[in-house]
Amino acid sequence: MPDEDISSAKRPATVLAGPYGHPFHPIAVTIPIGAWIASLVFDIIGLASANPEPFAIGSRVLIVIGLLGSIAAIFFGVLDYLRIPDRTQASSTATFHMGLNITVCGAYAVQLFFRSTTDEIPVGAFVVSILSLLVLSISGWLGGKLSYRYGVRVASEAKQAEAFRVE
């Protein structure tokens, strides 16, 4: 693969994706990840509580926050995805990463529907939350692989070396 293909994967598709060497996708993913982990914590407390209603409501609100936050994460992720050359390991990894994330978003959307009919913590939805977070963890590992191993949207090594020059 020519060097210009590698270089293009490091450059933003548009200013909306974040500046060179500092993409917005990694920061955007913290919103759904944090919200969905907090939702699981609310589920655990609700399952152990004599009055699960406030925790069930809190969990639903956190799932909605995660789904809304995932819209931004998906938007920025697609902008980065568009810069990866086709038919490469990075492209295959990114496609799988994206598929896992879409699956997780779908799972949270479905369980939100089932949670909307009760003020308790549905055990099935709780199990789906755990499984969704496990899948999200695998996807996060793949996202790290895209950045740290393949260097997608990471500044070039020559640019990184500037930070380590002794003045």
C-alpha cells in the first residue's frame, strides 16, 4: 500500500472529525460508555433494593443518554472510518468494530422498549445490559487496536517525535 494511503488515514476527512492527530470520536464514545455502565450500576442497586422504582427510572434515563451520545460517537466514527483505505486489516477491523457498536446500540434500544412498561428492573434487560457491555468491551479493544496498532487518525511518528526532543 502506498504511503499516501497510510497518511490519508491519519488526516481528518473534515474539520468536523477533529484536528490532525486529535480526533473527536474517542472523546465522544465516553458518553455512551459511561451512561451504560452507570445504567448497569443502577440496575444492580435496583435489583437489591426494596424500592427499585427510582433506580429503574434512573437506568432508563441513562440508557437514553447513552443512545443519544452514541449518535455523536457514530457520526465521528464514520468520519474516521471513511479515511481508512479499503481492503486493509485496518478497514476490516474498523468494519467489525462498527458492527459491534451498532449491535450494542440496537440492544440498548430494544431493552429500553421493554423497560418502558415497568418500574422494576427486568431481569432479562439486566442480562442484556451485561452482555451488551461485554460486546462493547470487545469493540473498545478493537478501537484501541485501530488507534494504537494501526495508527488510524493518530499523528505520524515523525510528528510524535517532536514531543520527545530534548530542548
